[in-house]
Amino acid sequence: MTTPLRCVYADAARILRDPLGARALEACERAGIEVVVLGPRELAEELDLESFIGPDQDERKAIAAHMEARGLSPDQCLRVTEGSFYEAVIGDIMRRRG
């Protein structure tokens, strides 16, 4: 059995530039997957998201602290670093469904 996706970390610009980004956010909301914006609070608010890691924070340490606070393991999380936000998120959700 595969581990379900519980959290996605992505920079706000990647989400905003993706024409299907809003659909991926909707899919995450329906599935109970938290999306954490890597960027300023204002961009998180623009995306109607509460969780963010600010640009003044050490990203690696902040992600580790967030995962620990939420009781998440690395295999429950996805860090979108390149390509389409939509394809990365939806593709990962589908792979995990088997």
C-alpha cells in the first residue's frame, strides 16, 4: 500500500504561472492535502492559502520544522521544484492511488 500525499510545498510563482494551478489547488483541498506556499504571506493570501514559508527563512529548515510540527514523514510530502505545478501534484496523487 502506498503512502497518501498529505502536504505539497511549492513556490507561489510556480502555482500562479501554471494555467491549471487553481485546479490542482482544488484537488488538494478536496483530498485534504495541505499546500504550503514558499514565498511571502501576501502571495499565500492571494492563493487563499494559510500556510507559507517566508523568503527570509531557511527553506530546508523551515520545511523540516513544518513537517515535524504536522507529524509528517518525507514520503507523505511533495516538493514541487520544476515543471507544471498541476502535473506534479495530480501526477503524484494518481501514482499514489495505484
